[in-house]
Amino acid sequence: MRWLVPSIVVSLALALLILGVPRFISSLLRAPAHATLTQIEAGQVPPPAQLERAAKHLERARRWEFSAKLSTEIGFLRLLQASQMDETDPDRKTVAGLATASLTESLRLSPARPHPWVRLAYARAMEGAEPSEIVGLLEQSIKAGPYVGEIAIVRLKRLLVDWEHLSPEMRLYTYRQIRWIWNSEQSYLLGAARQTSRPDIIRFALRPIPGAVERLDRAVPSY
């Protein structure tokens, strides 16, 4: 009996050590990608070659760690890489497909997050998916987080692209989102108005806000 407690302690220690080894190896493999992920968090978009290297490091780490966070990071790196490639580049769809695979896996593990749904919508759009599928992904993102500042503009731009395929409920949501962004950060919305082919939607949504349409017209003179 006197050996029972030490045996149990040693067994537990060995089990914890064995369980911790894959995570430790994963951390080592992920380390070279840390600088790239930090750049992205700071709002910078590294060049495709750097994104490729970082994604490969994380993909090697995924052999040892199976988590929604890691799959999300890989998917986002691949999406950024694809977004910088020319639309005529035959490899663009392949890279977008890698983003789709990782983001889909991430959402399978943890579906209640809005960011991966939006990124998946962009990845599928690059692959040539039907608008109905893309709108469905955007709708899932809205259900998971209707008002999230980090993705508000990115999601809005995609909603404007797919406007003709939105349901009446999603169009009403888009109007509310436009007004919410206006009240939160006007400069981002003005930038979106300059880039979209549907600034009329933004203008219509801003009509209830005193002075907003006039401010928009001054900022986007080619409206």
C-alpha cells in the first residue's frame, strides 16, 4: 500500500507530460509565424511570400495541435495570400481553397464566432461560389455577432457586393449596420463609400441622421 500513492502520482505526472508534449512541439513550430501574425494584428498585410511561409509553419504545427484558433489563423493567412494574387492567376483559387478548408474546420470546432464566417464568405467568393452560398455565410456571421467593430466594414463591403441577393431582413440589417458604423467611425464608412459600386445604399441608410448625407456628399464628390 505504501507504494500506491507514489505510483499514482508518477502515473499522473507521466500522463500530463505525454499530453503536454504535442502542445509544446506545436508551440515551437508556430514560433516562426509569430512575427507575421503580430504584423497582421497591427493592421499590416505582409507580402504573399511571407504569408506563405507563415502558413506553412502553422500547417506543420497543426499536425500536433488541433484547435479552432490555429485553424482560424491558417485560414486567415491563406485568405490574405489569395487576396493579393491576381484574379487571373490559376493558383488563386487553390490558395483560396486552402483558406476555405482551414476556416471550415475552425467553424466545425467553434461555430459561434463571427470572424471566420466572414472570412469564409470571402474565400468562397474567390473560389467562384454562388451568391446564395456567400450570403448564407454572411448571415451566419451576423447571427454569431451582429455588431463587431473589427469586421464591421469588411462584412459591410461584402453585403454591398451581394446586395441583389440579400433578403429583406438582411437589407434592413445592412441599413442598421451602416448607421452603426457611421456613429462609431465615420472615416471607415466614408472609405467604404469610395470603394463600393453601391454608395447609393449607404446614402439611403444615412438619411435619418441629420447632416450625414451632406457630409457623405462632400467626402465622396464623385458620388
